[in-house]
Amino acid sequence: MNVSFNELQSLSWKAFVGMGFSDGQASDAADMLCWMESYGLGGLKALNDALQQYSLEHPYAPPEIVYKDTDVTVLDANNVSVLACSHLPLELAFTQARARGLSVLKLKRCRQRQLIMGYLARLAGRGMNVTAFWRNSQQPLTEQVVGFRANSSVPSIRIYAVSELPEENKENTGITVILANHVDLLPTMRSEYQYDLLARHDEADLLELRSQAEKAGISVESALWEQLREFAKLTLVASTSTSRLGAGPGD
Amino acid sequence: MINDPATSLAPVLRPAATVMDLLRLGSLSSSRLSFSRSLIRKMGRQRWQIFQTRFDLDEHGYGEVIYRIQTPYARYHVVIFSRELDDAHRSDRVIADAWDLTFGLVEGDVEDTLMASLSENVPLQEAGRQHAKLLVISRANRSVRNFSAFVDQLSQGKQPEVALLHSAGYLYRTTAVYGNGKFGIADFSKLKENPDFRTPFSAQMLAVYVLRQFSIDQVEHIAAHRRGAPISLSTALKRYVGIGNSTGLGMAPFLINHPLLINQWVHMRETALALAKQQIPDEASQQRLLELMARASASLAECTIEDSEQNSRNEQVVLELDSVQAWLSQVPAEEDLWIQLTDWADAALSLETQELINTLLIELYPDYVDVLEDSMATEETMDLSPDMPLVQLKQLIETHMDWTLSDELQSTDGRYWFWYRSIEKEEPRLGIRGVDEGEEKELALAIGPRVQRVHCAIEAHLAEDPRALTIDYLMANPRESDIVRRIQTMAGSAYGEIRANLWHRDMKPMHLLRAKLSFLGAQRFDPRGDRWVRVTFFQGAPLLSELNAEPADLNDFDDWSFALSSGTVAEPPRTP
């Protein structure tokens, strides 16, 4: 089925609130999702994965700070989606980069990491250069780097497979974000390493993708939409003849 | 006389504490900056053409009708489905699932496949999956009394009694007008580059305006069938037919959830008022104000309003305007006449009269005011400033949101209501705290109590860490990120926050509804209790035939506020 961006924004916000997110967290998560979809970057697929892994019996716990100094912060996200755990740590890193010129944020054990691009775009729009790195899979080893120039909400993206596996190849479900106040951090591939470039998106490609996505609208699987509606229903109150009076007489 | 804008002093705007008081917002009248007014002006100026391209109605008026709208930039269509409705199913509430008619505004042409999709889905409204070429969908119910009487009298060859329109100034009333991506229709973002509908709610207003013509065409069609010969309403009567709207609590969350947009609307209105008050009156502008007052007064006097409280307010306005006219007709046009007038109104007259006078002052200076209509939209992004010292955040609250700190939240009355959405079509409702079900799912619409709570928490945090930053506070209180972001953003916008405790037992949601409806261009506020209101749009507005005739005098074309059933302007007292 086709839906509008406003519908996706509105329903996902309600669904996130139904899942226990705070209003602000839900708003940020819905924005991240819509940003991904607006550039045709598969936000709904990532959301679907997140919903499959979510249980109302075990709502998301906030990330725990493992290490923090004035330039570096490391958090353990406890295997929750970046939709739920990334916005305030990123704001913390933003604050540190403002004060110190550069900061590093490491979010360990988090899921649907590509969705973080939606929030990085917001930080870049506020004048911050941002680069994020994560590994999509260990075998084959694929890595993804996303870079935003300050004041641009459109990233450069590189996804590549590394041919030679390092000896130490433990599963890495973390994400590393570097923020710099004054220096561009856009990804440029080095040629002396063997790799296969799987995807390369620059600003112009993504703007074209955005234009296409706007024209085409958003196509969403009915099952996923229904799941969002079910979560959203958790924010609604059962109706009774008494509660109907709460809206006034009406006619 | 109009001052040269180049030499004008910057206008002095009224303080937010005055303007954003809920009682005052609940006393606003629509003005020439309201969206219905600016749409009509634009259509006249740009020579829009609107005409029927399909009129397939049976003798009872059921069937499908299409109107084409041609602007200098594009073509649109309003598609209307009129279906029989059992009287027992006629309800204005959002929980209704059938209406006398449903309609939509379509971008571009309506080819057969699109028409089939519209026919299947538009009548279902929220329950349908709407097409992305739709910019607006809506539905309307008949004013059963007016519709029947109009058809009966017209079919007998008589012009219907105009008095019918004194108690309800319409044949149909809409019960919801949806835009911005609702149920699959086009997002408002798609319209931001569209020169026809960049102004907020202009697409909705166009759909409603065309529906008004349909209501006239349909009545004439049914009457002609009954009579066996064509028959028309008089032009004066057609002009006096508006379109009703029935609005409930569903409108209230919009005002709270769009503070930057509300700020923009109010800011433009206040700028218009300040510019008007800054002008030096002359005899012509003084006489024009007297004419407008006489018309507004007569328009209010001839309305029959069911709600006794609103009726009393209207009667008071009429009485007070009598005094003002008597004074204004005798005083010389001194340089500070408008200031004298508004100072007197502020000191001695009711809120409703004050704001009506302000509306009429704005009306006097189209050369200054009308340009502001292009600035009614705004970006609505709220950003966090995480590196703001927490003590500065506290200071922002105490400086810009001090009104939240005086709310009495501990008493039963101070925290009486809670807002929630019902599972029935997500209808917003009010529940009594501690009595009604659903408190744990409360909507965070009461900004004042939230800000007060954050202020207390910040004080506690600062006691422990006086040099803390905002992000330090938020890492410890992650559920407050949205309200902190709002406080930081709105500190730079004077008019976004409505200054009232929306939990308080004495809070009247009606005032919220009226505030928004006045910006849309609603007239004749007729409350049904404190949570429901019926209003009229486009009463007195030019007809499609007048628009299509390409009016030569655009000022006259635009001069339709405060409609009178006589179709003429009441005679004002003369200046000496």
C-alpha cells in the first residue's frame, strides 16, 4: 500500500509512544525513519527488523555509559535499536565537539545502525561535520561509512567489502561516530587496500533518490503498517458512553 | 492617509502576555489576513476560473459533480459525491461513518481510472485509502431545516426566506477538512513549491469555497426537478449562503503541536494591527471605519445564536460598538486617533469588542497588511541546544515562560482535566483526573504544567551541579528532551505558546477552537457547550460567476466581511 510521509511520521510516532518511547524520543525516531525513506535508503526495512526484535514485555532500556571524558564517550546500548538509544548520546557528542573541536562517540551493541543517518543529518544541519562507521557483516566483512558536511543534510555513503579478513574478526555490532567542528570528514576510499565497493552514494545521487521517492510516495507492506497500528493503539483509551461525553455533545 | 513605509517606525507589537491569553484568543474575529479572505483576494487578482465539468445528479440531488479550477499555473478539480443518508446516521462527530456528501480537491485532471478510485474511497473518508493526487478530502452534512425549506420554497417559485440563514448561515456544514497527507492524500510539503497553495490551509479553503457553490447548484437542481422548470436563487440570497463547519476538540491539539506556525500567524496579525495603529487617520479612513463598524454590528445583531453565553457576548459587542460609533463620529481625526480608540477599548470594553475593533483597523490598510499574507507559513523545526548552560535554560523559563510557574497544579481544580485520544477514530477527549479511565495515556498537551515540572527538576539538578549543561540534565532526564527543545526554541518566538493551564477545571476548549477558526476565516461562532462550535465560512463572499467575470474592482471584490442579509451595507452615522 502507498502512504504519505505525514502518515508515516504520524503513525510511527504513535507506535513508538505505544512501545514506551518518550514523546521526544518517538518524535526523533519517527524523523529518523522518514529521513531514511525520503532518500530511498530502506528505512522501513530497518524498522521492520526493529519491530521483529521488540517485545512489549522487555521494553528498551536506556544506554549505559561505559566511559566518558571531555572528548570521548562510550555507551553500551544493550542490543536495542538506534531509534531508541542514539539521539541524546549524539547530542552529548555534539556538545563535546562544539567545546573541544572534535569528539568521538562509540555506541556498542546497537541495532538497525543505518537509521542513525536520520539523526546525523540533523546534527550536520546545525553546522557539524559528522562521520559514522560501522560493520554491516563480519563474513564477508562489509563496512559502511557515512559522512555529512556541516550544514548539509545530505550525506556521502560508501559501503564496501574487505577482501582480506583481519585475524581478529569478532562480531562488532557497534557504531563509531566522529564529530568535528571545523574539518570536513567526508569518506574517501584508499586505493592500497583490496576492497569491493558495493555502494557509493554522493550528495547528487541522494538528491535524485529523494526526488524519485517524493514522486513515488512510500510503499509499505500491509503487515508492517498493521503492526505499527497495533502499537499505536496502545496509546488510545477504550471508549465508553461516559467517555464519549468527554468530547462534548457533538451534534 | 498612509505613511510611507520607508519612513515608518518599526511597529510596536503587543506583548505576548496580552495577546496569548486564552480568553483573548477565544475572542478573536477573522480578519483580512484570514485564509478564506486571502484566498478570495488571490483568486480575483490572478483571474482564477472555476466552472462545472460534470453535473450528474438525479432528481433528489444524488450523484457526482465535478468543478474545474484553472489558475495561471495549474488545473485542479473538486469532485463531489452526494449520496442518500438516513437521518438517523447524520452526525457531525468524527466518529460518524456516513455523510450527506463527501468531496475532494484533486491536483490535475480526473481521468476515468482516477474517478473510479475516488468514487470508491472518498465516500469512506478515514476508512478509505485515498489517492495521492488528492490535496484535500472532506465531508459535509446538510442543515436539514435550511436545505428542506430552501428546496420547498424555491420549488414553489418563491425565494426562500432569508431569515432561515440568520440562525444557520448555510445549507451544508463540513465536519472535518483533511489536508497534509491524511489517509494517503498529498503531503503539504508537496505544496510548498506550488504557487497556488503555499499559504497554509489555502487548498482546504478552496475546496470549501467550491462546495458552497455546489450547495447552491444542488438546491436549484432539486427545486427545478420538483417544479418542472428551471429556477434560481436570487443573487443576494446566493451571496448570503455560506458553508458551515462543525468543530470539536479534534482541532485543539493542532494549536499546541504547531507553536511555531501559531507564532507566525499571530505575529503577522499583530504586525498588521501595529502597522494600522501607526497610520495617521484622515476623514476618509475615519468614515470607512464607521462603515465597517456599522456593518459588523448589524451582522452580529441579525445572527441568531443558540448559545446564551455567546449571545450575551454578541449583544455586548453591539452595545459597545454603538458607543464607539457615537464617539468616533464626533471626534476630529487627530494623529493619534487609533491609539485613543484602542486605549479606550483596552481599558473599558469587552475582549470581544477590543478584538473586533482591531480586526476593523486592520481592514483599513490593505496596502500595508495584504503583503503579510505571504508570510503566514514557516518552517517548523525545533532544535535542541545541548550545550546551553542549564542555568540559562532555567533563566529562559523564568523570562519567557514565567506564566507557567504561577499555575496552581497541586489543587484539584488546577489539575482537573486530562486530555486523551479515544480508540474511536482517535477522537480527542477530556477526562476528569482520578475519575475517568485513561489517565496513564494522557496526551502531553498541557505545556504549562510540563514546563513547571522541568523548572523544578532543573533547580534540583543545579543544586547538585551548578555548572551543568542542558545535555547533562537530559542524560539524567531523557524523557524531557521534547519539552526542553520546545522551551529553547520558543524562547525566540513571542506568540507560539497559549498562556493557559489546559488541565484547569475552568479552562474552556472553545477558546482554542475559536482561535484557530478565526485564522481560517470563520464567522458567526455558535458554541454547543464548551467543546463544540458551529461556524460559517464564505458568507457574503463573491460567487463563482463574479469570480469568472474577472472583477474590475478588486477592492470591492474583497470587501465581503460581516455579511448582511440585505446585501447592502448598513447606513453608518455621519461625521459632522
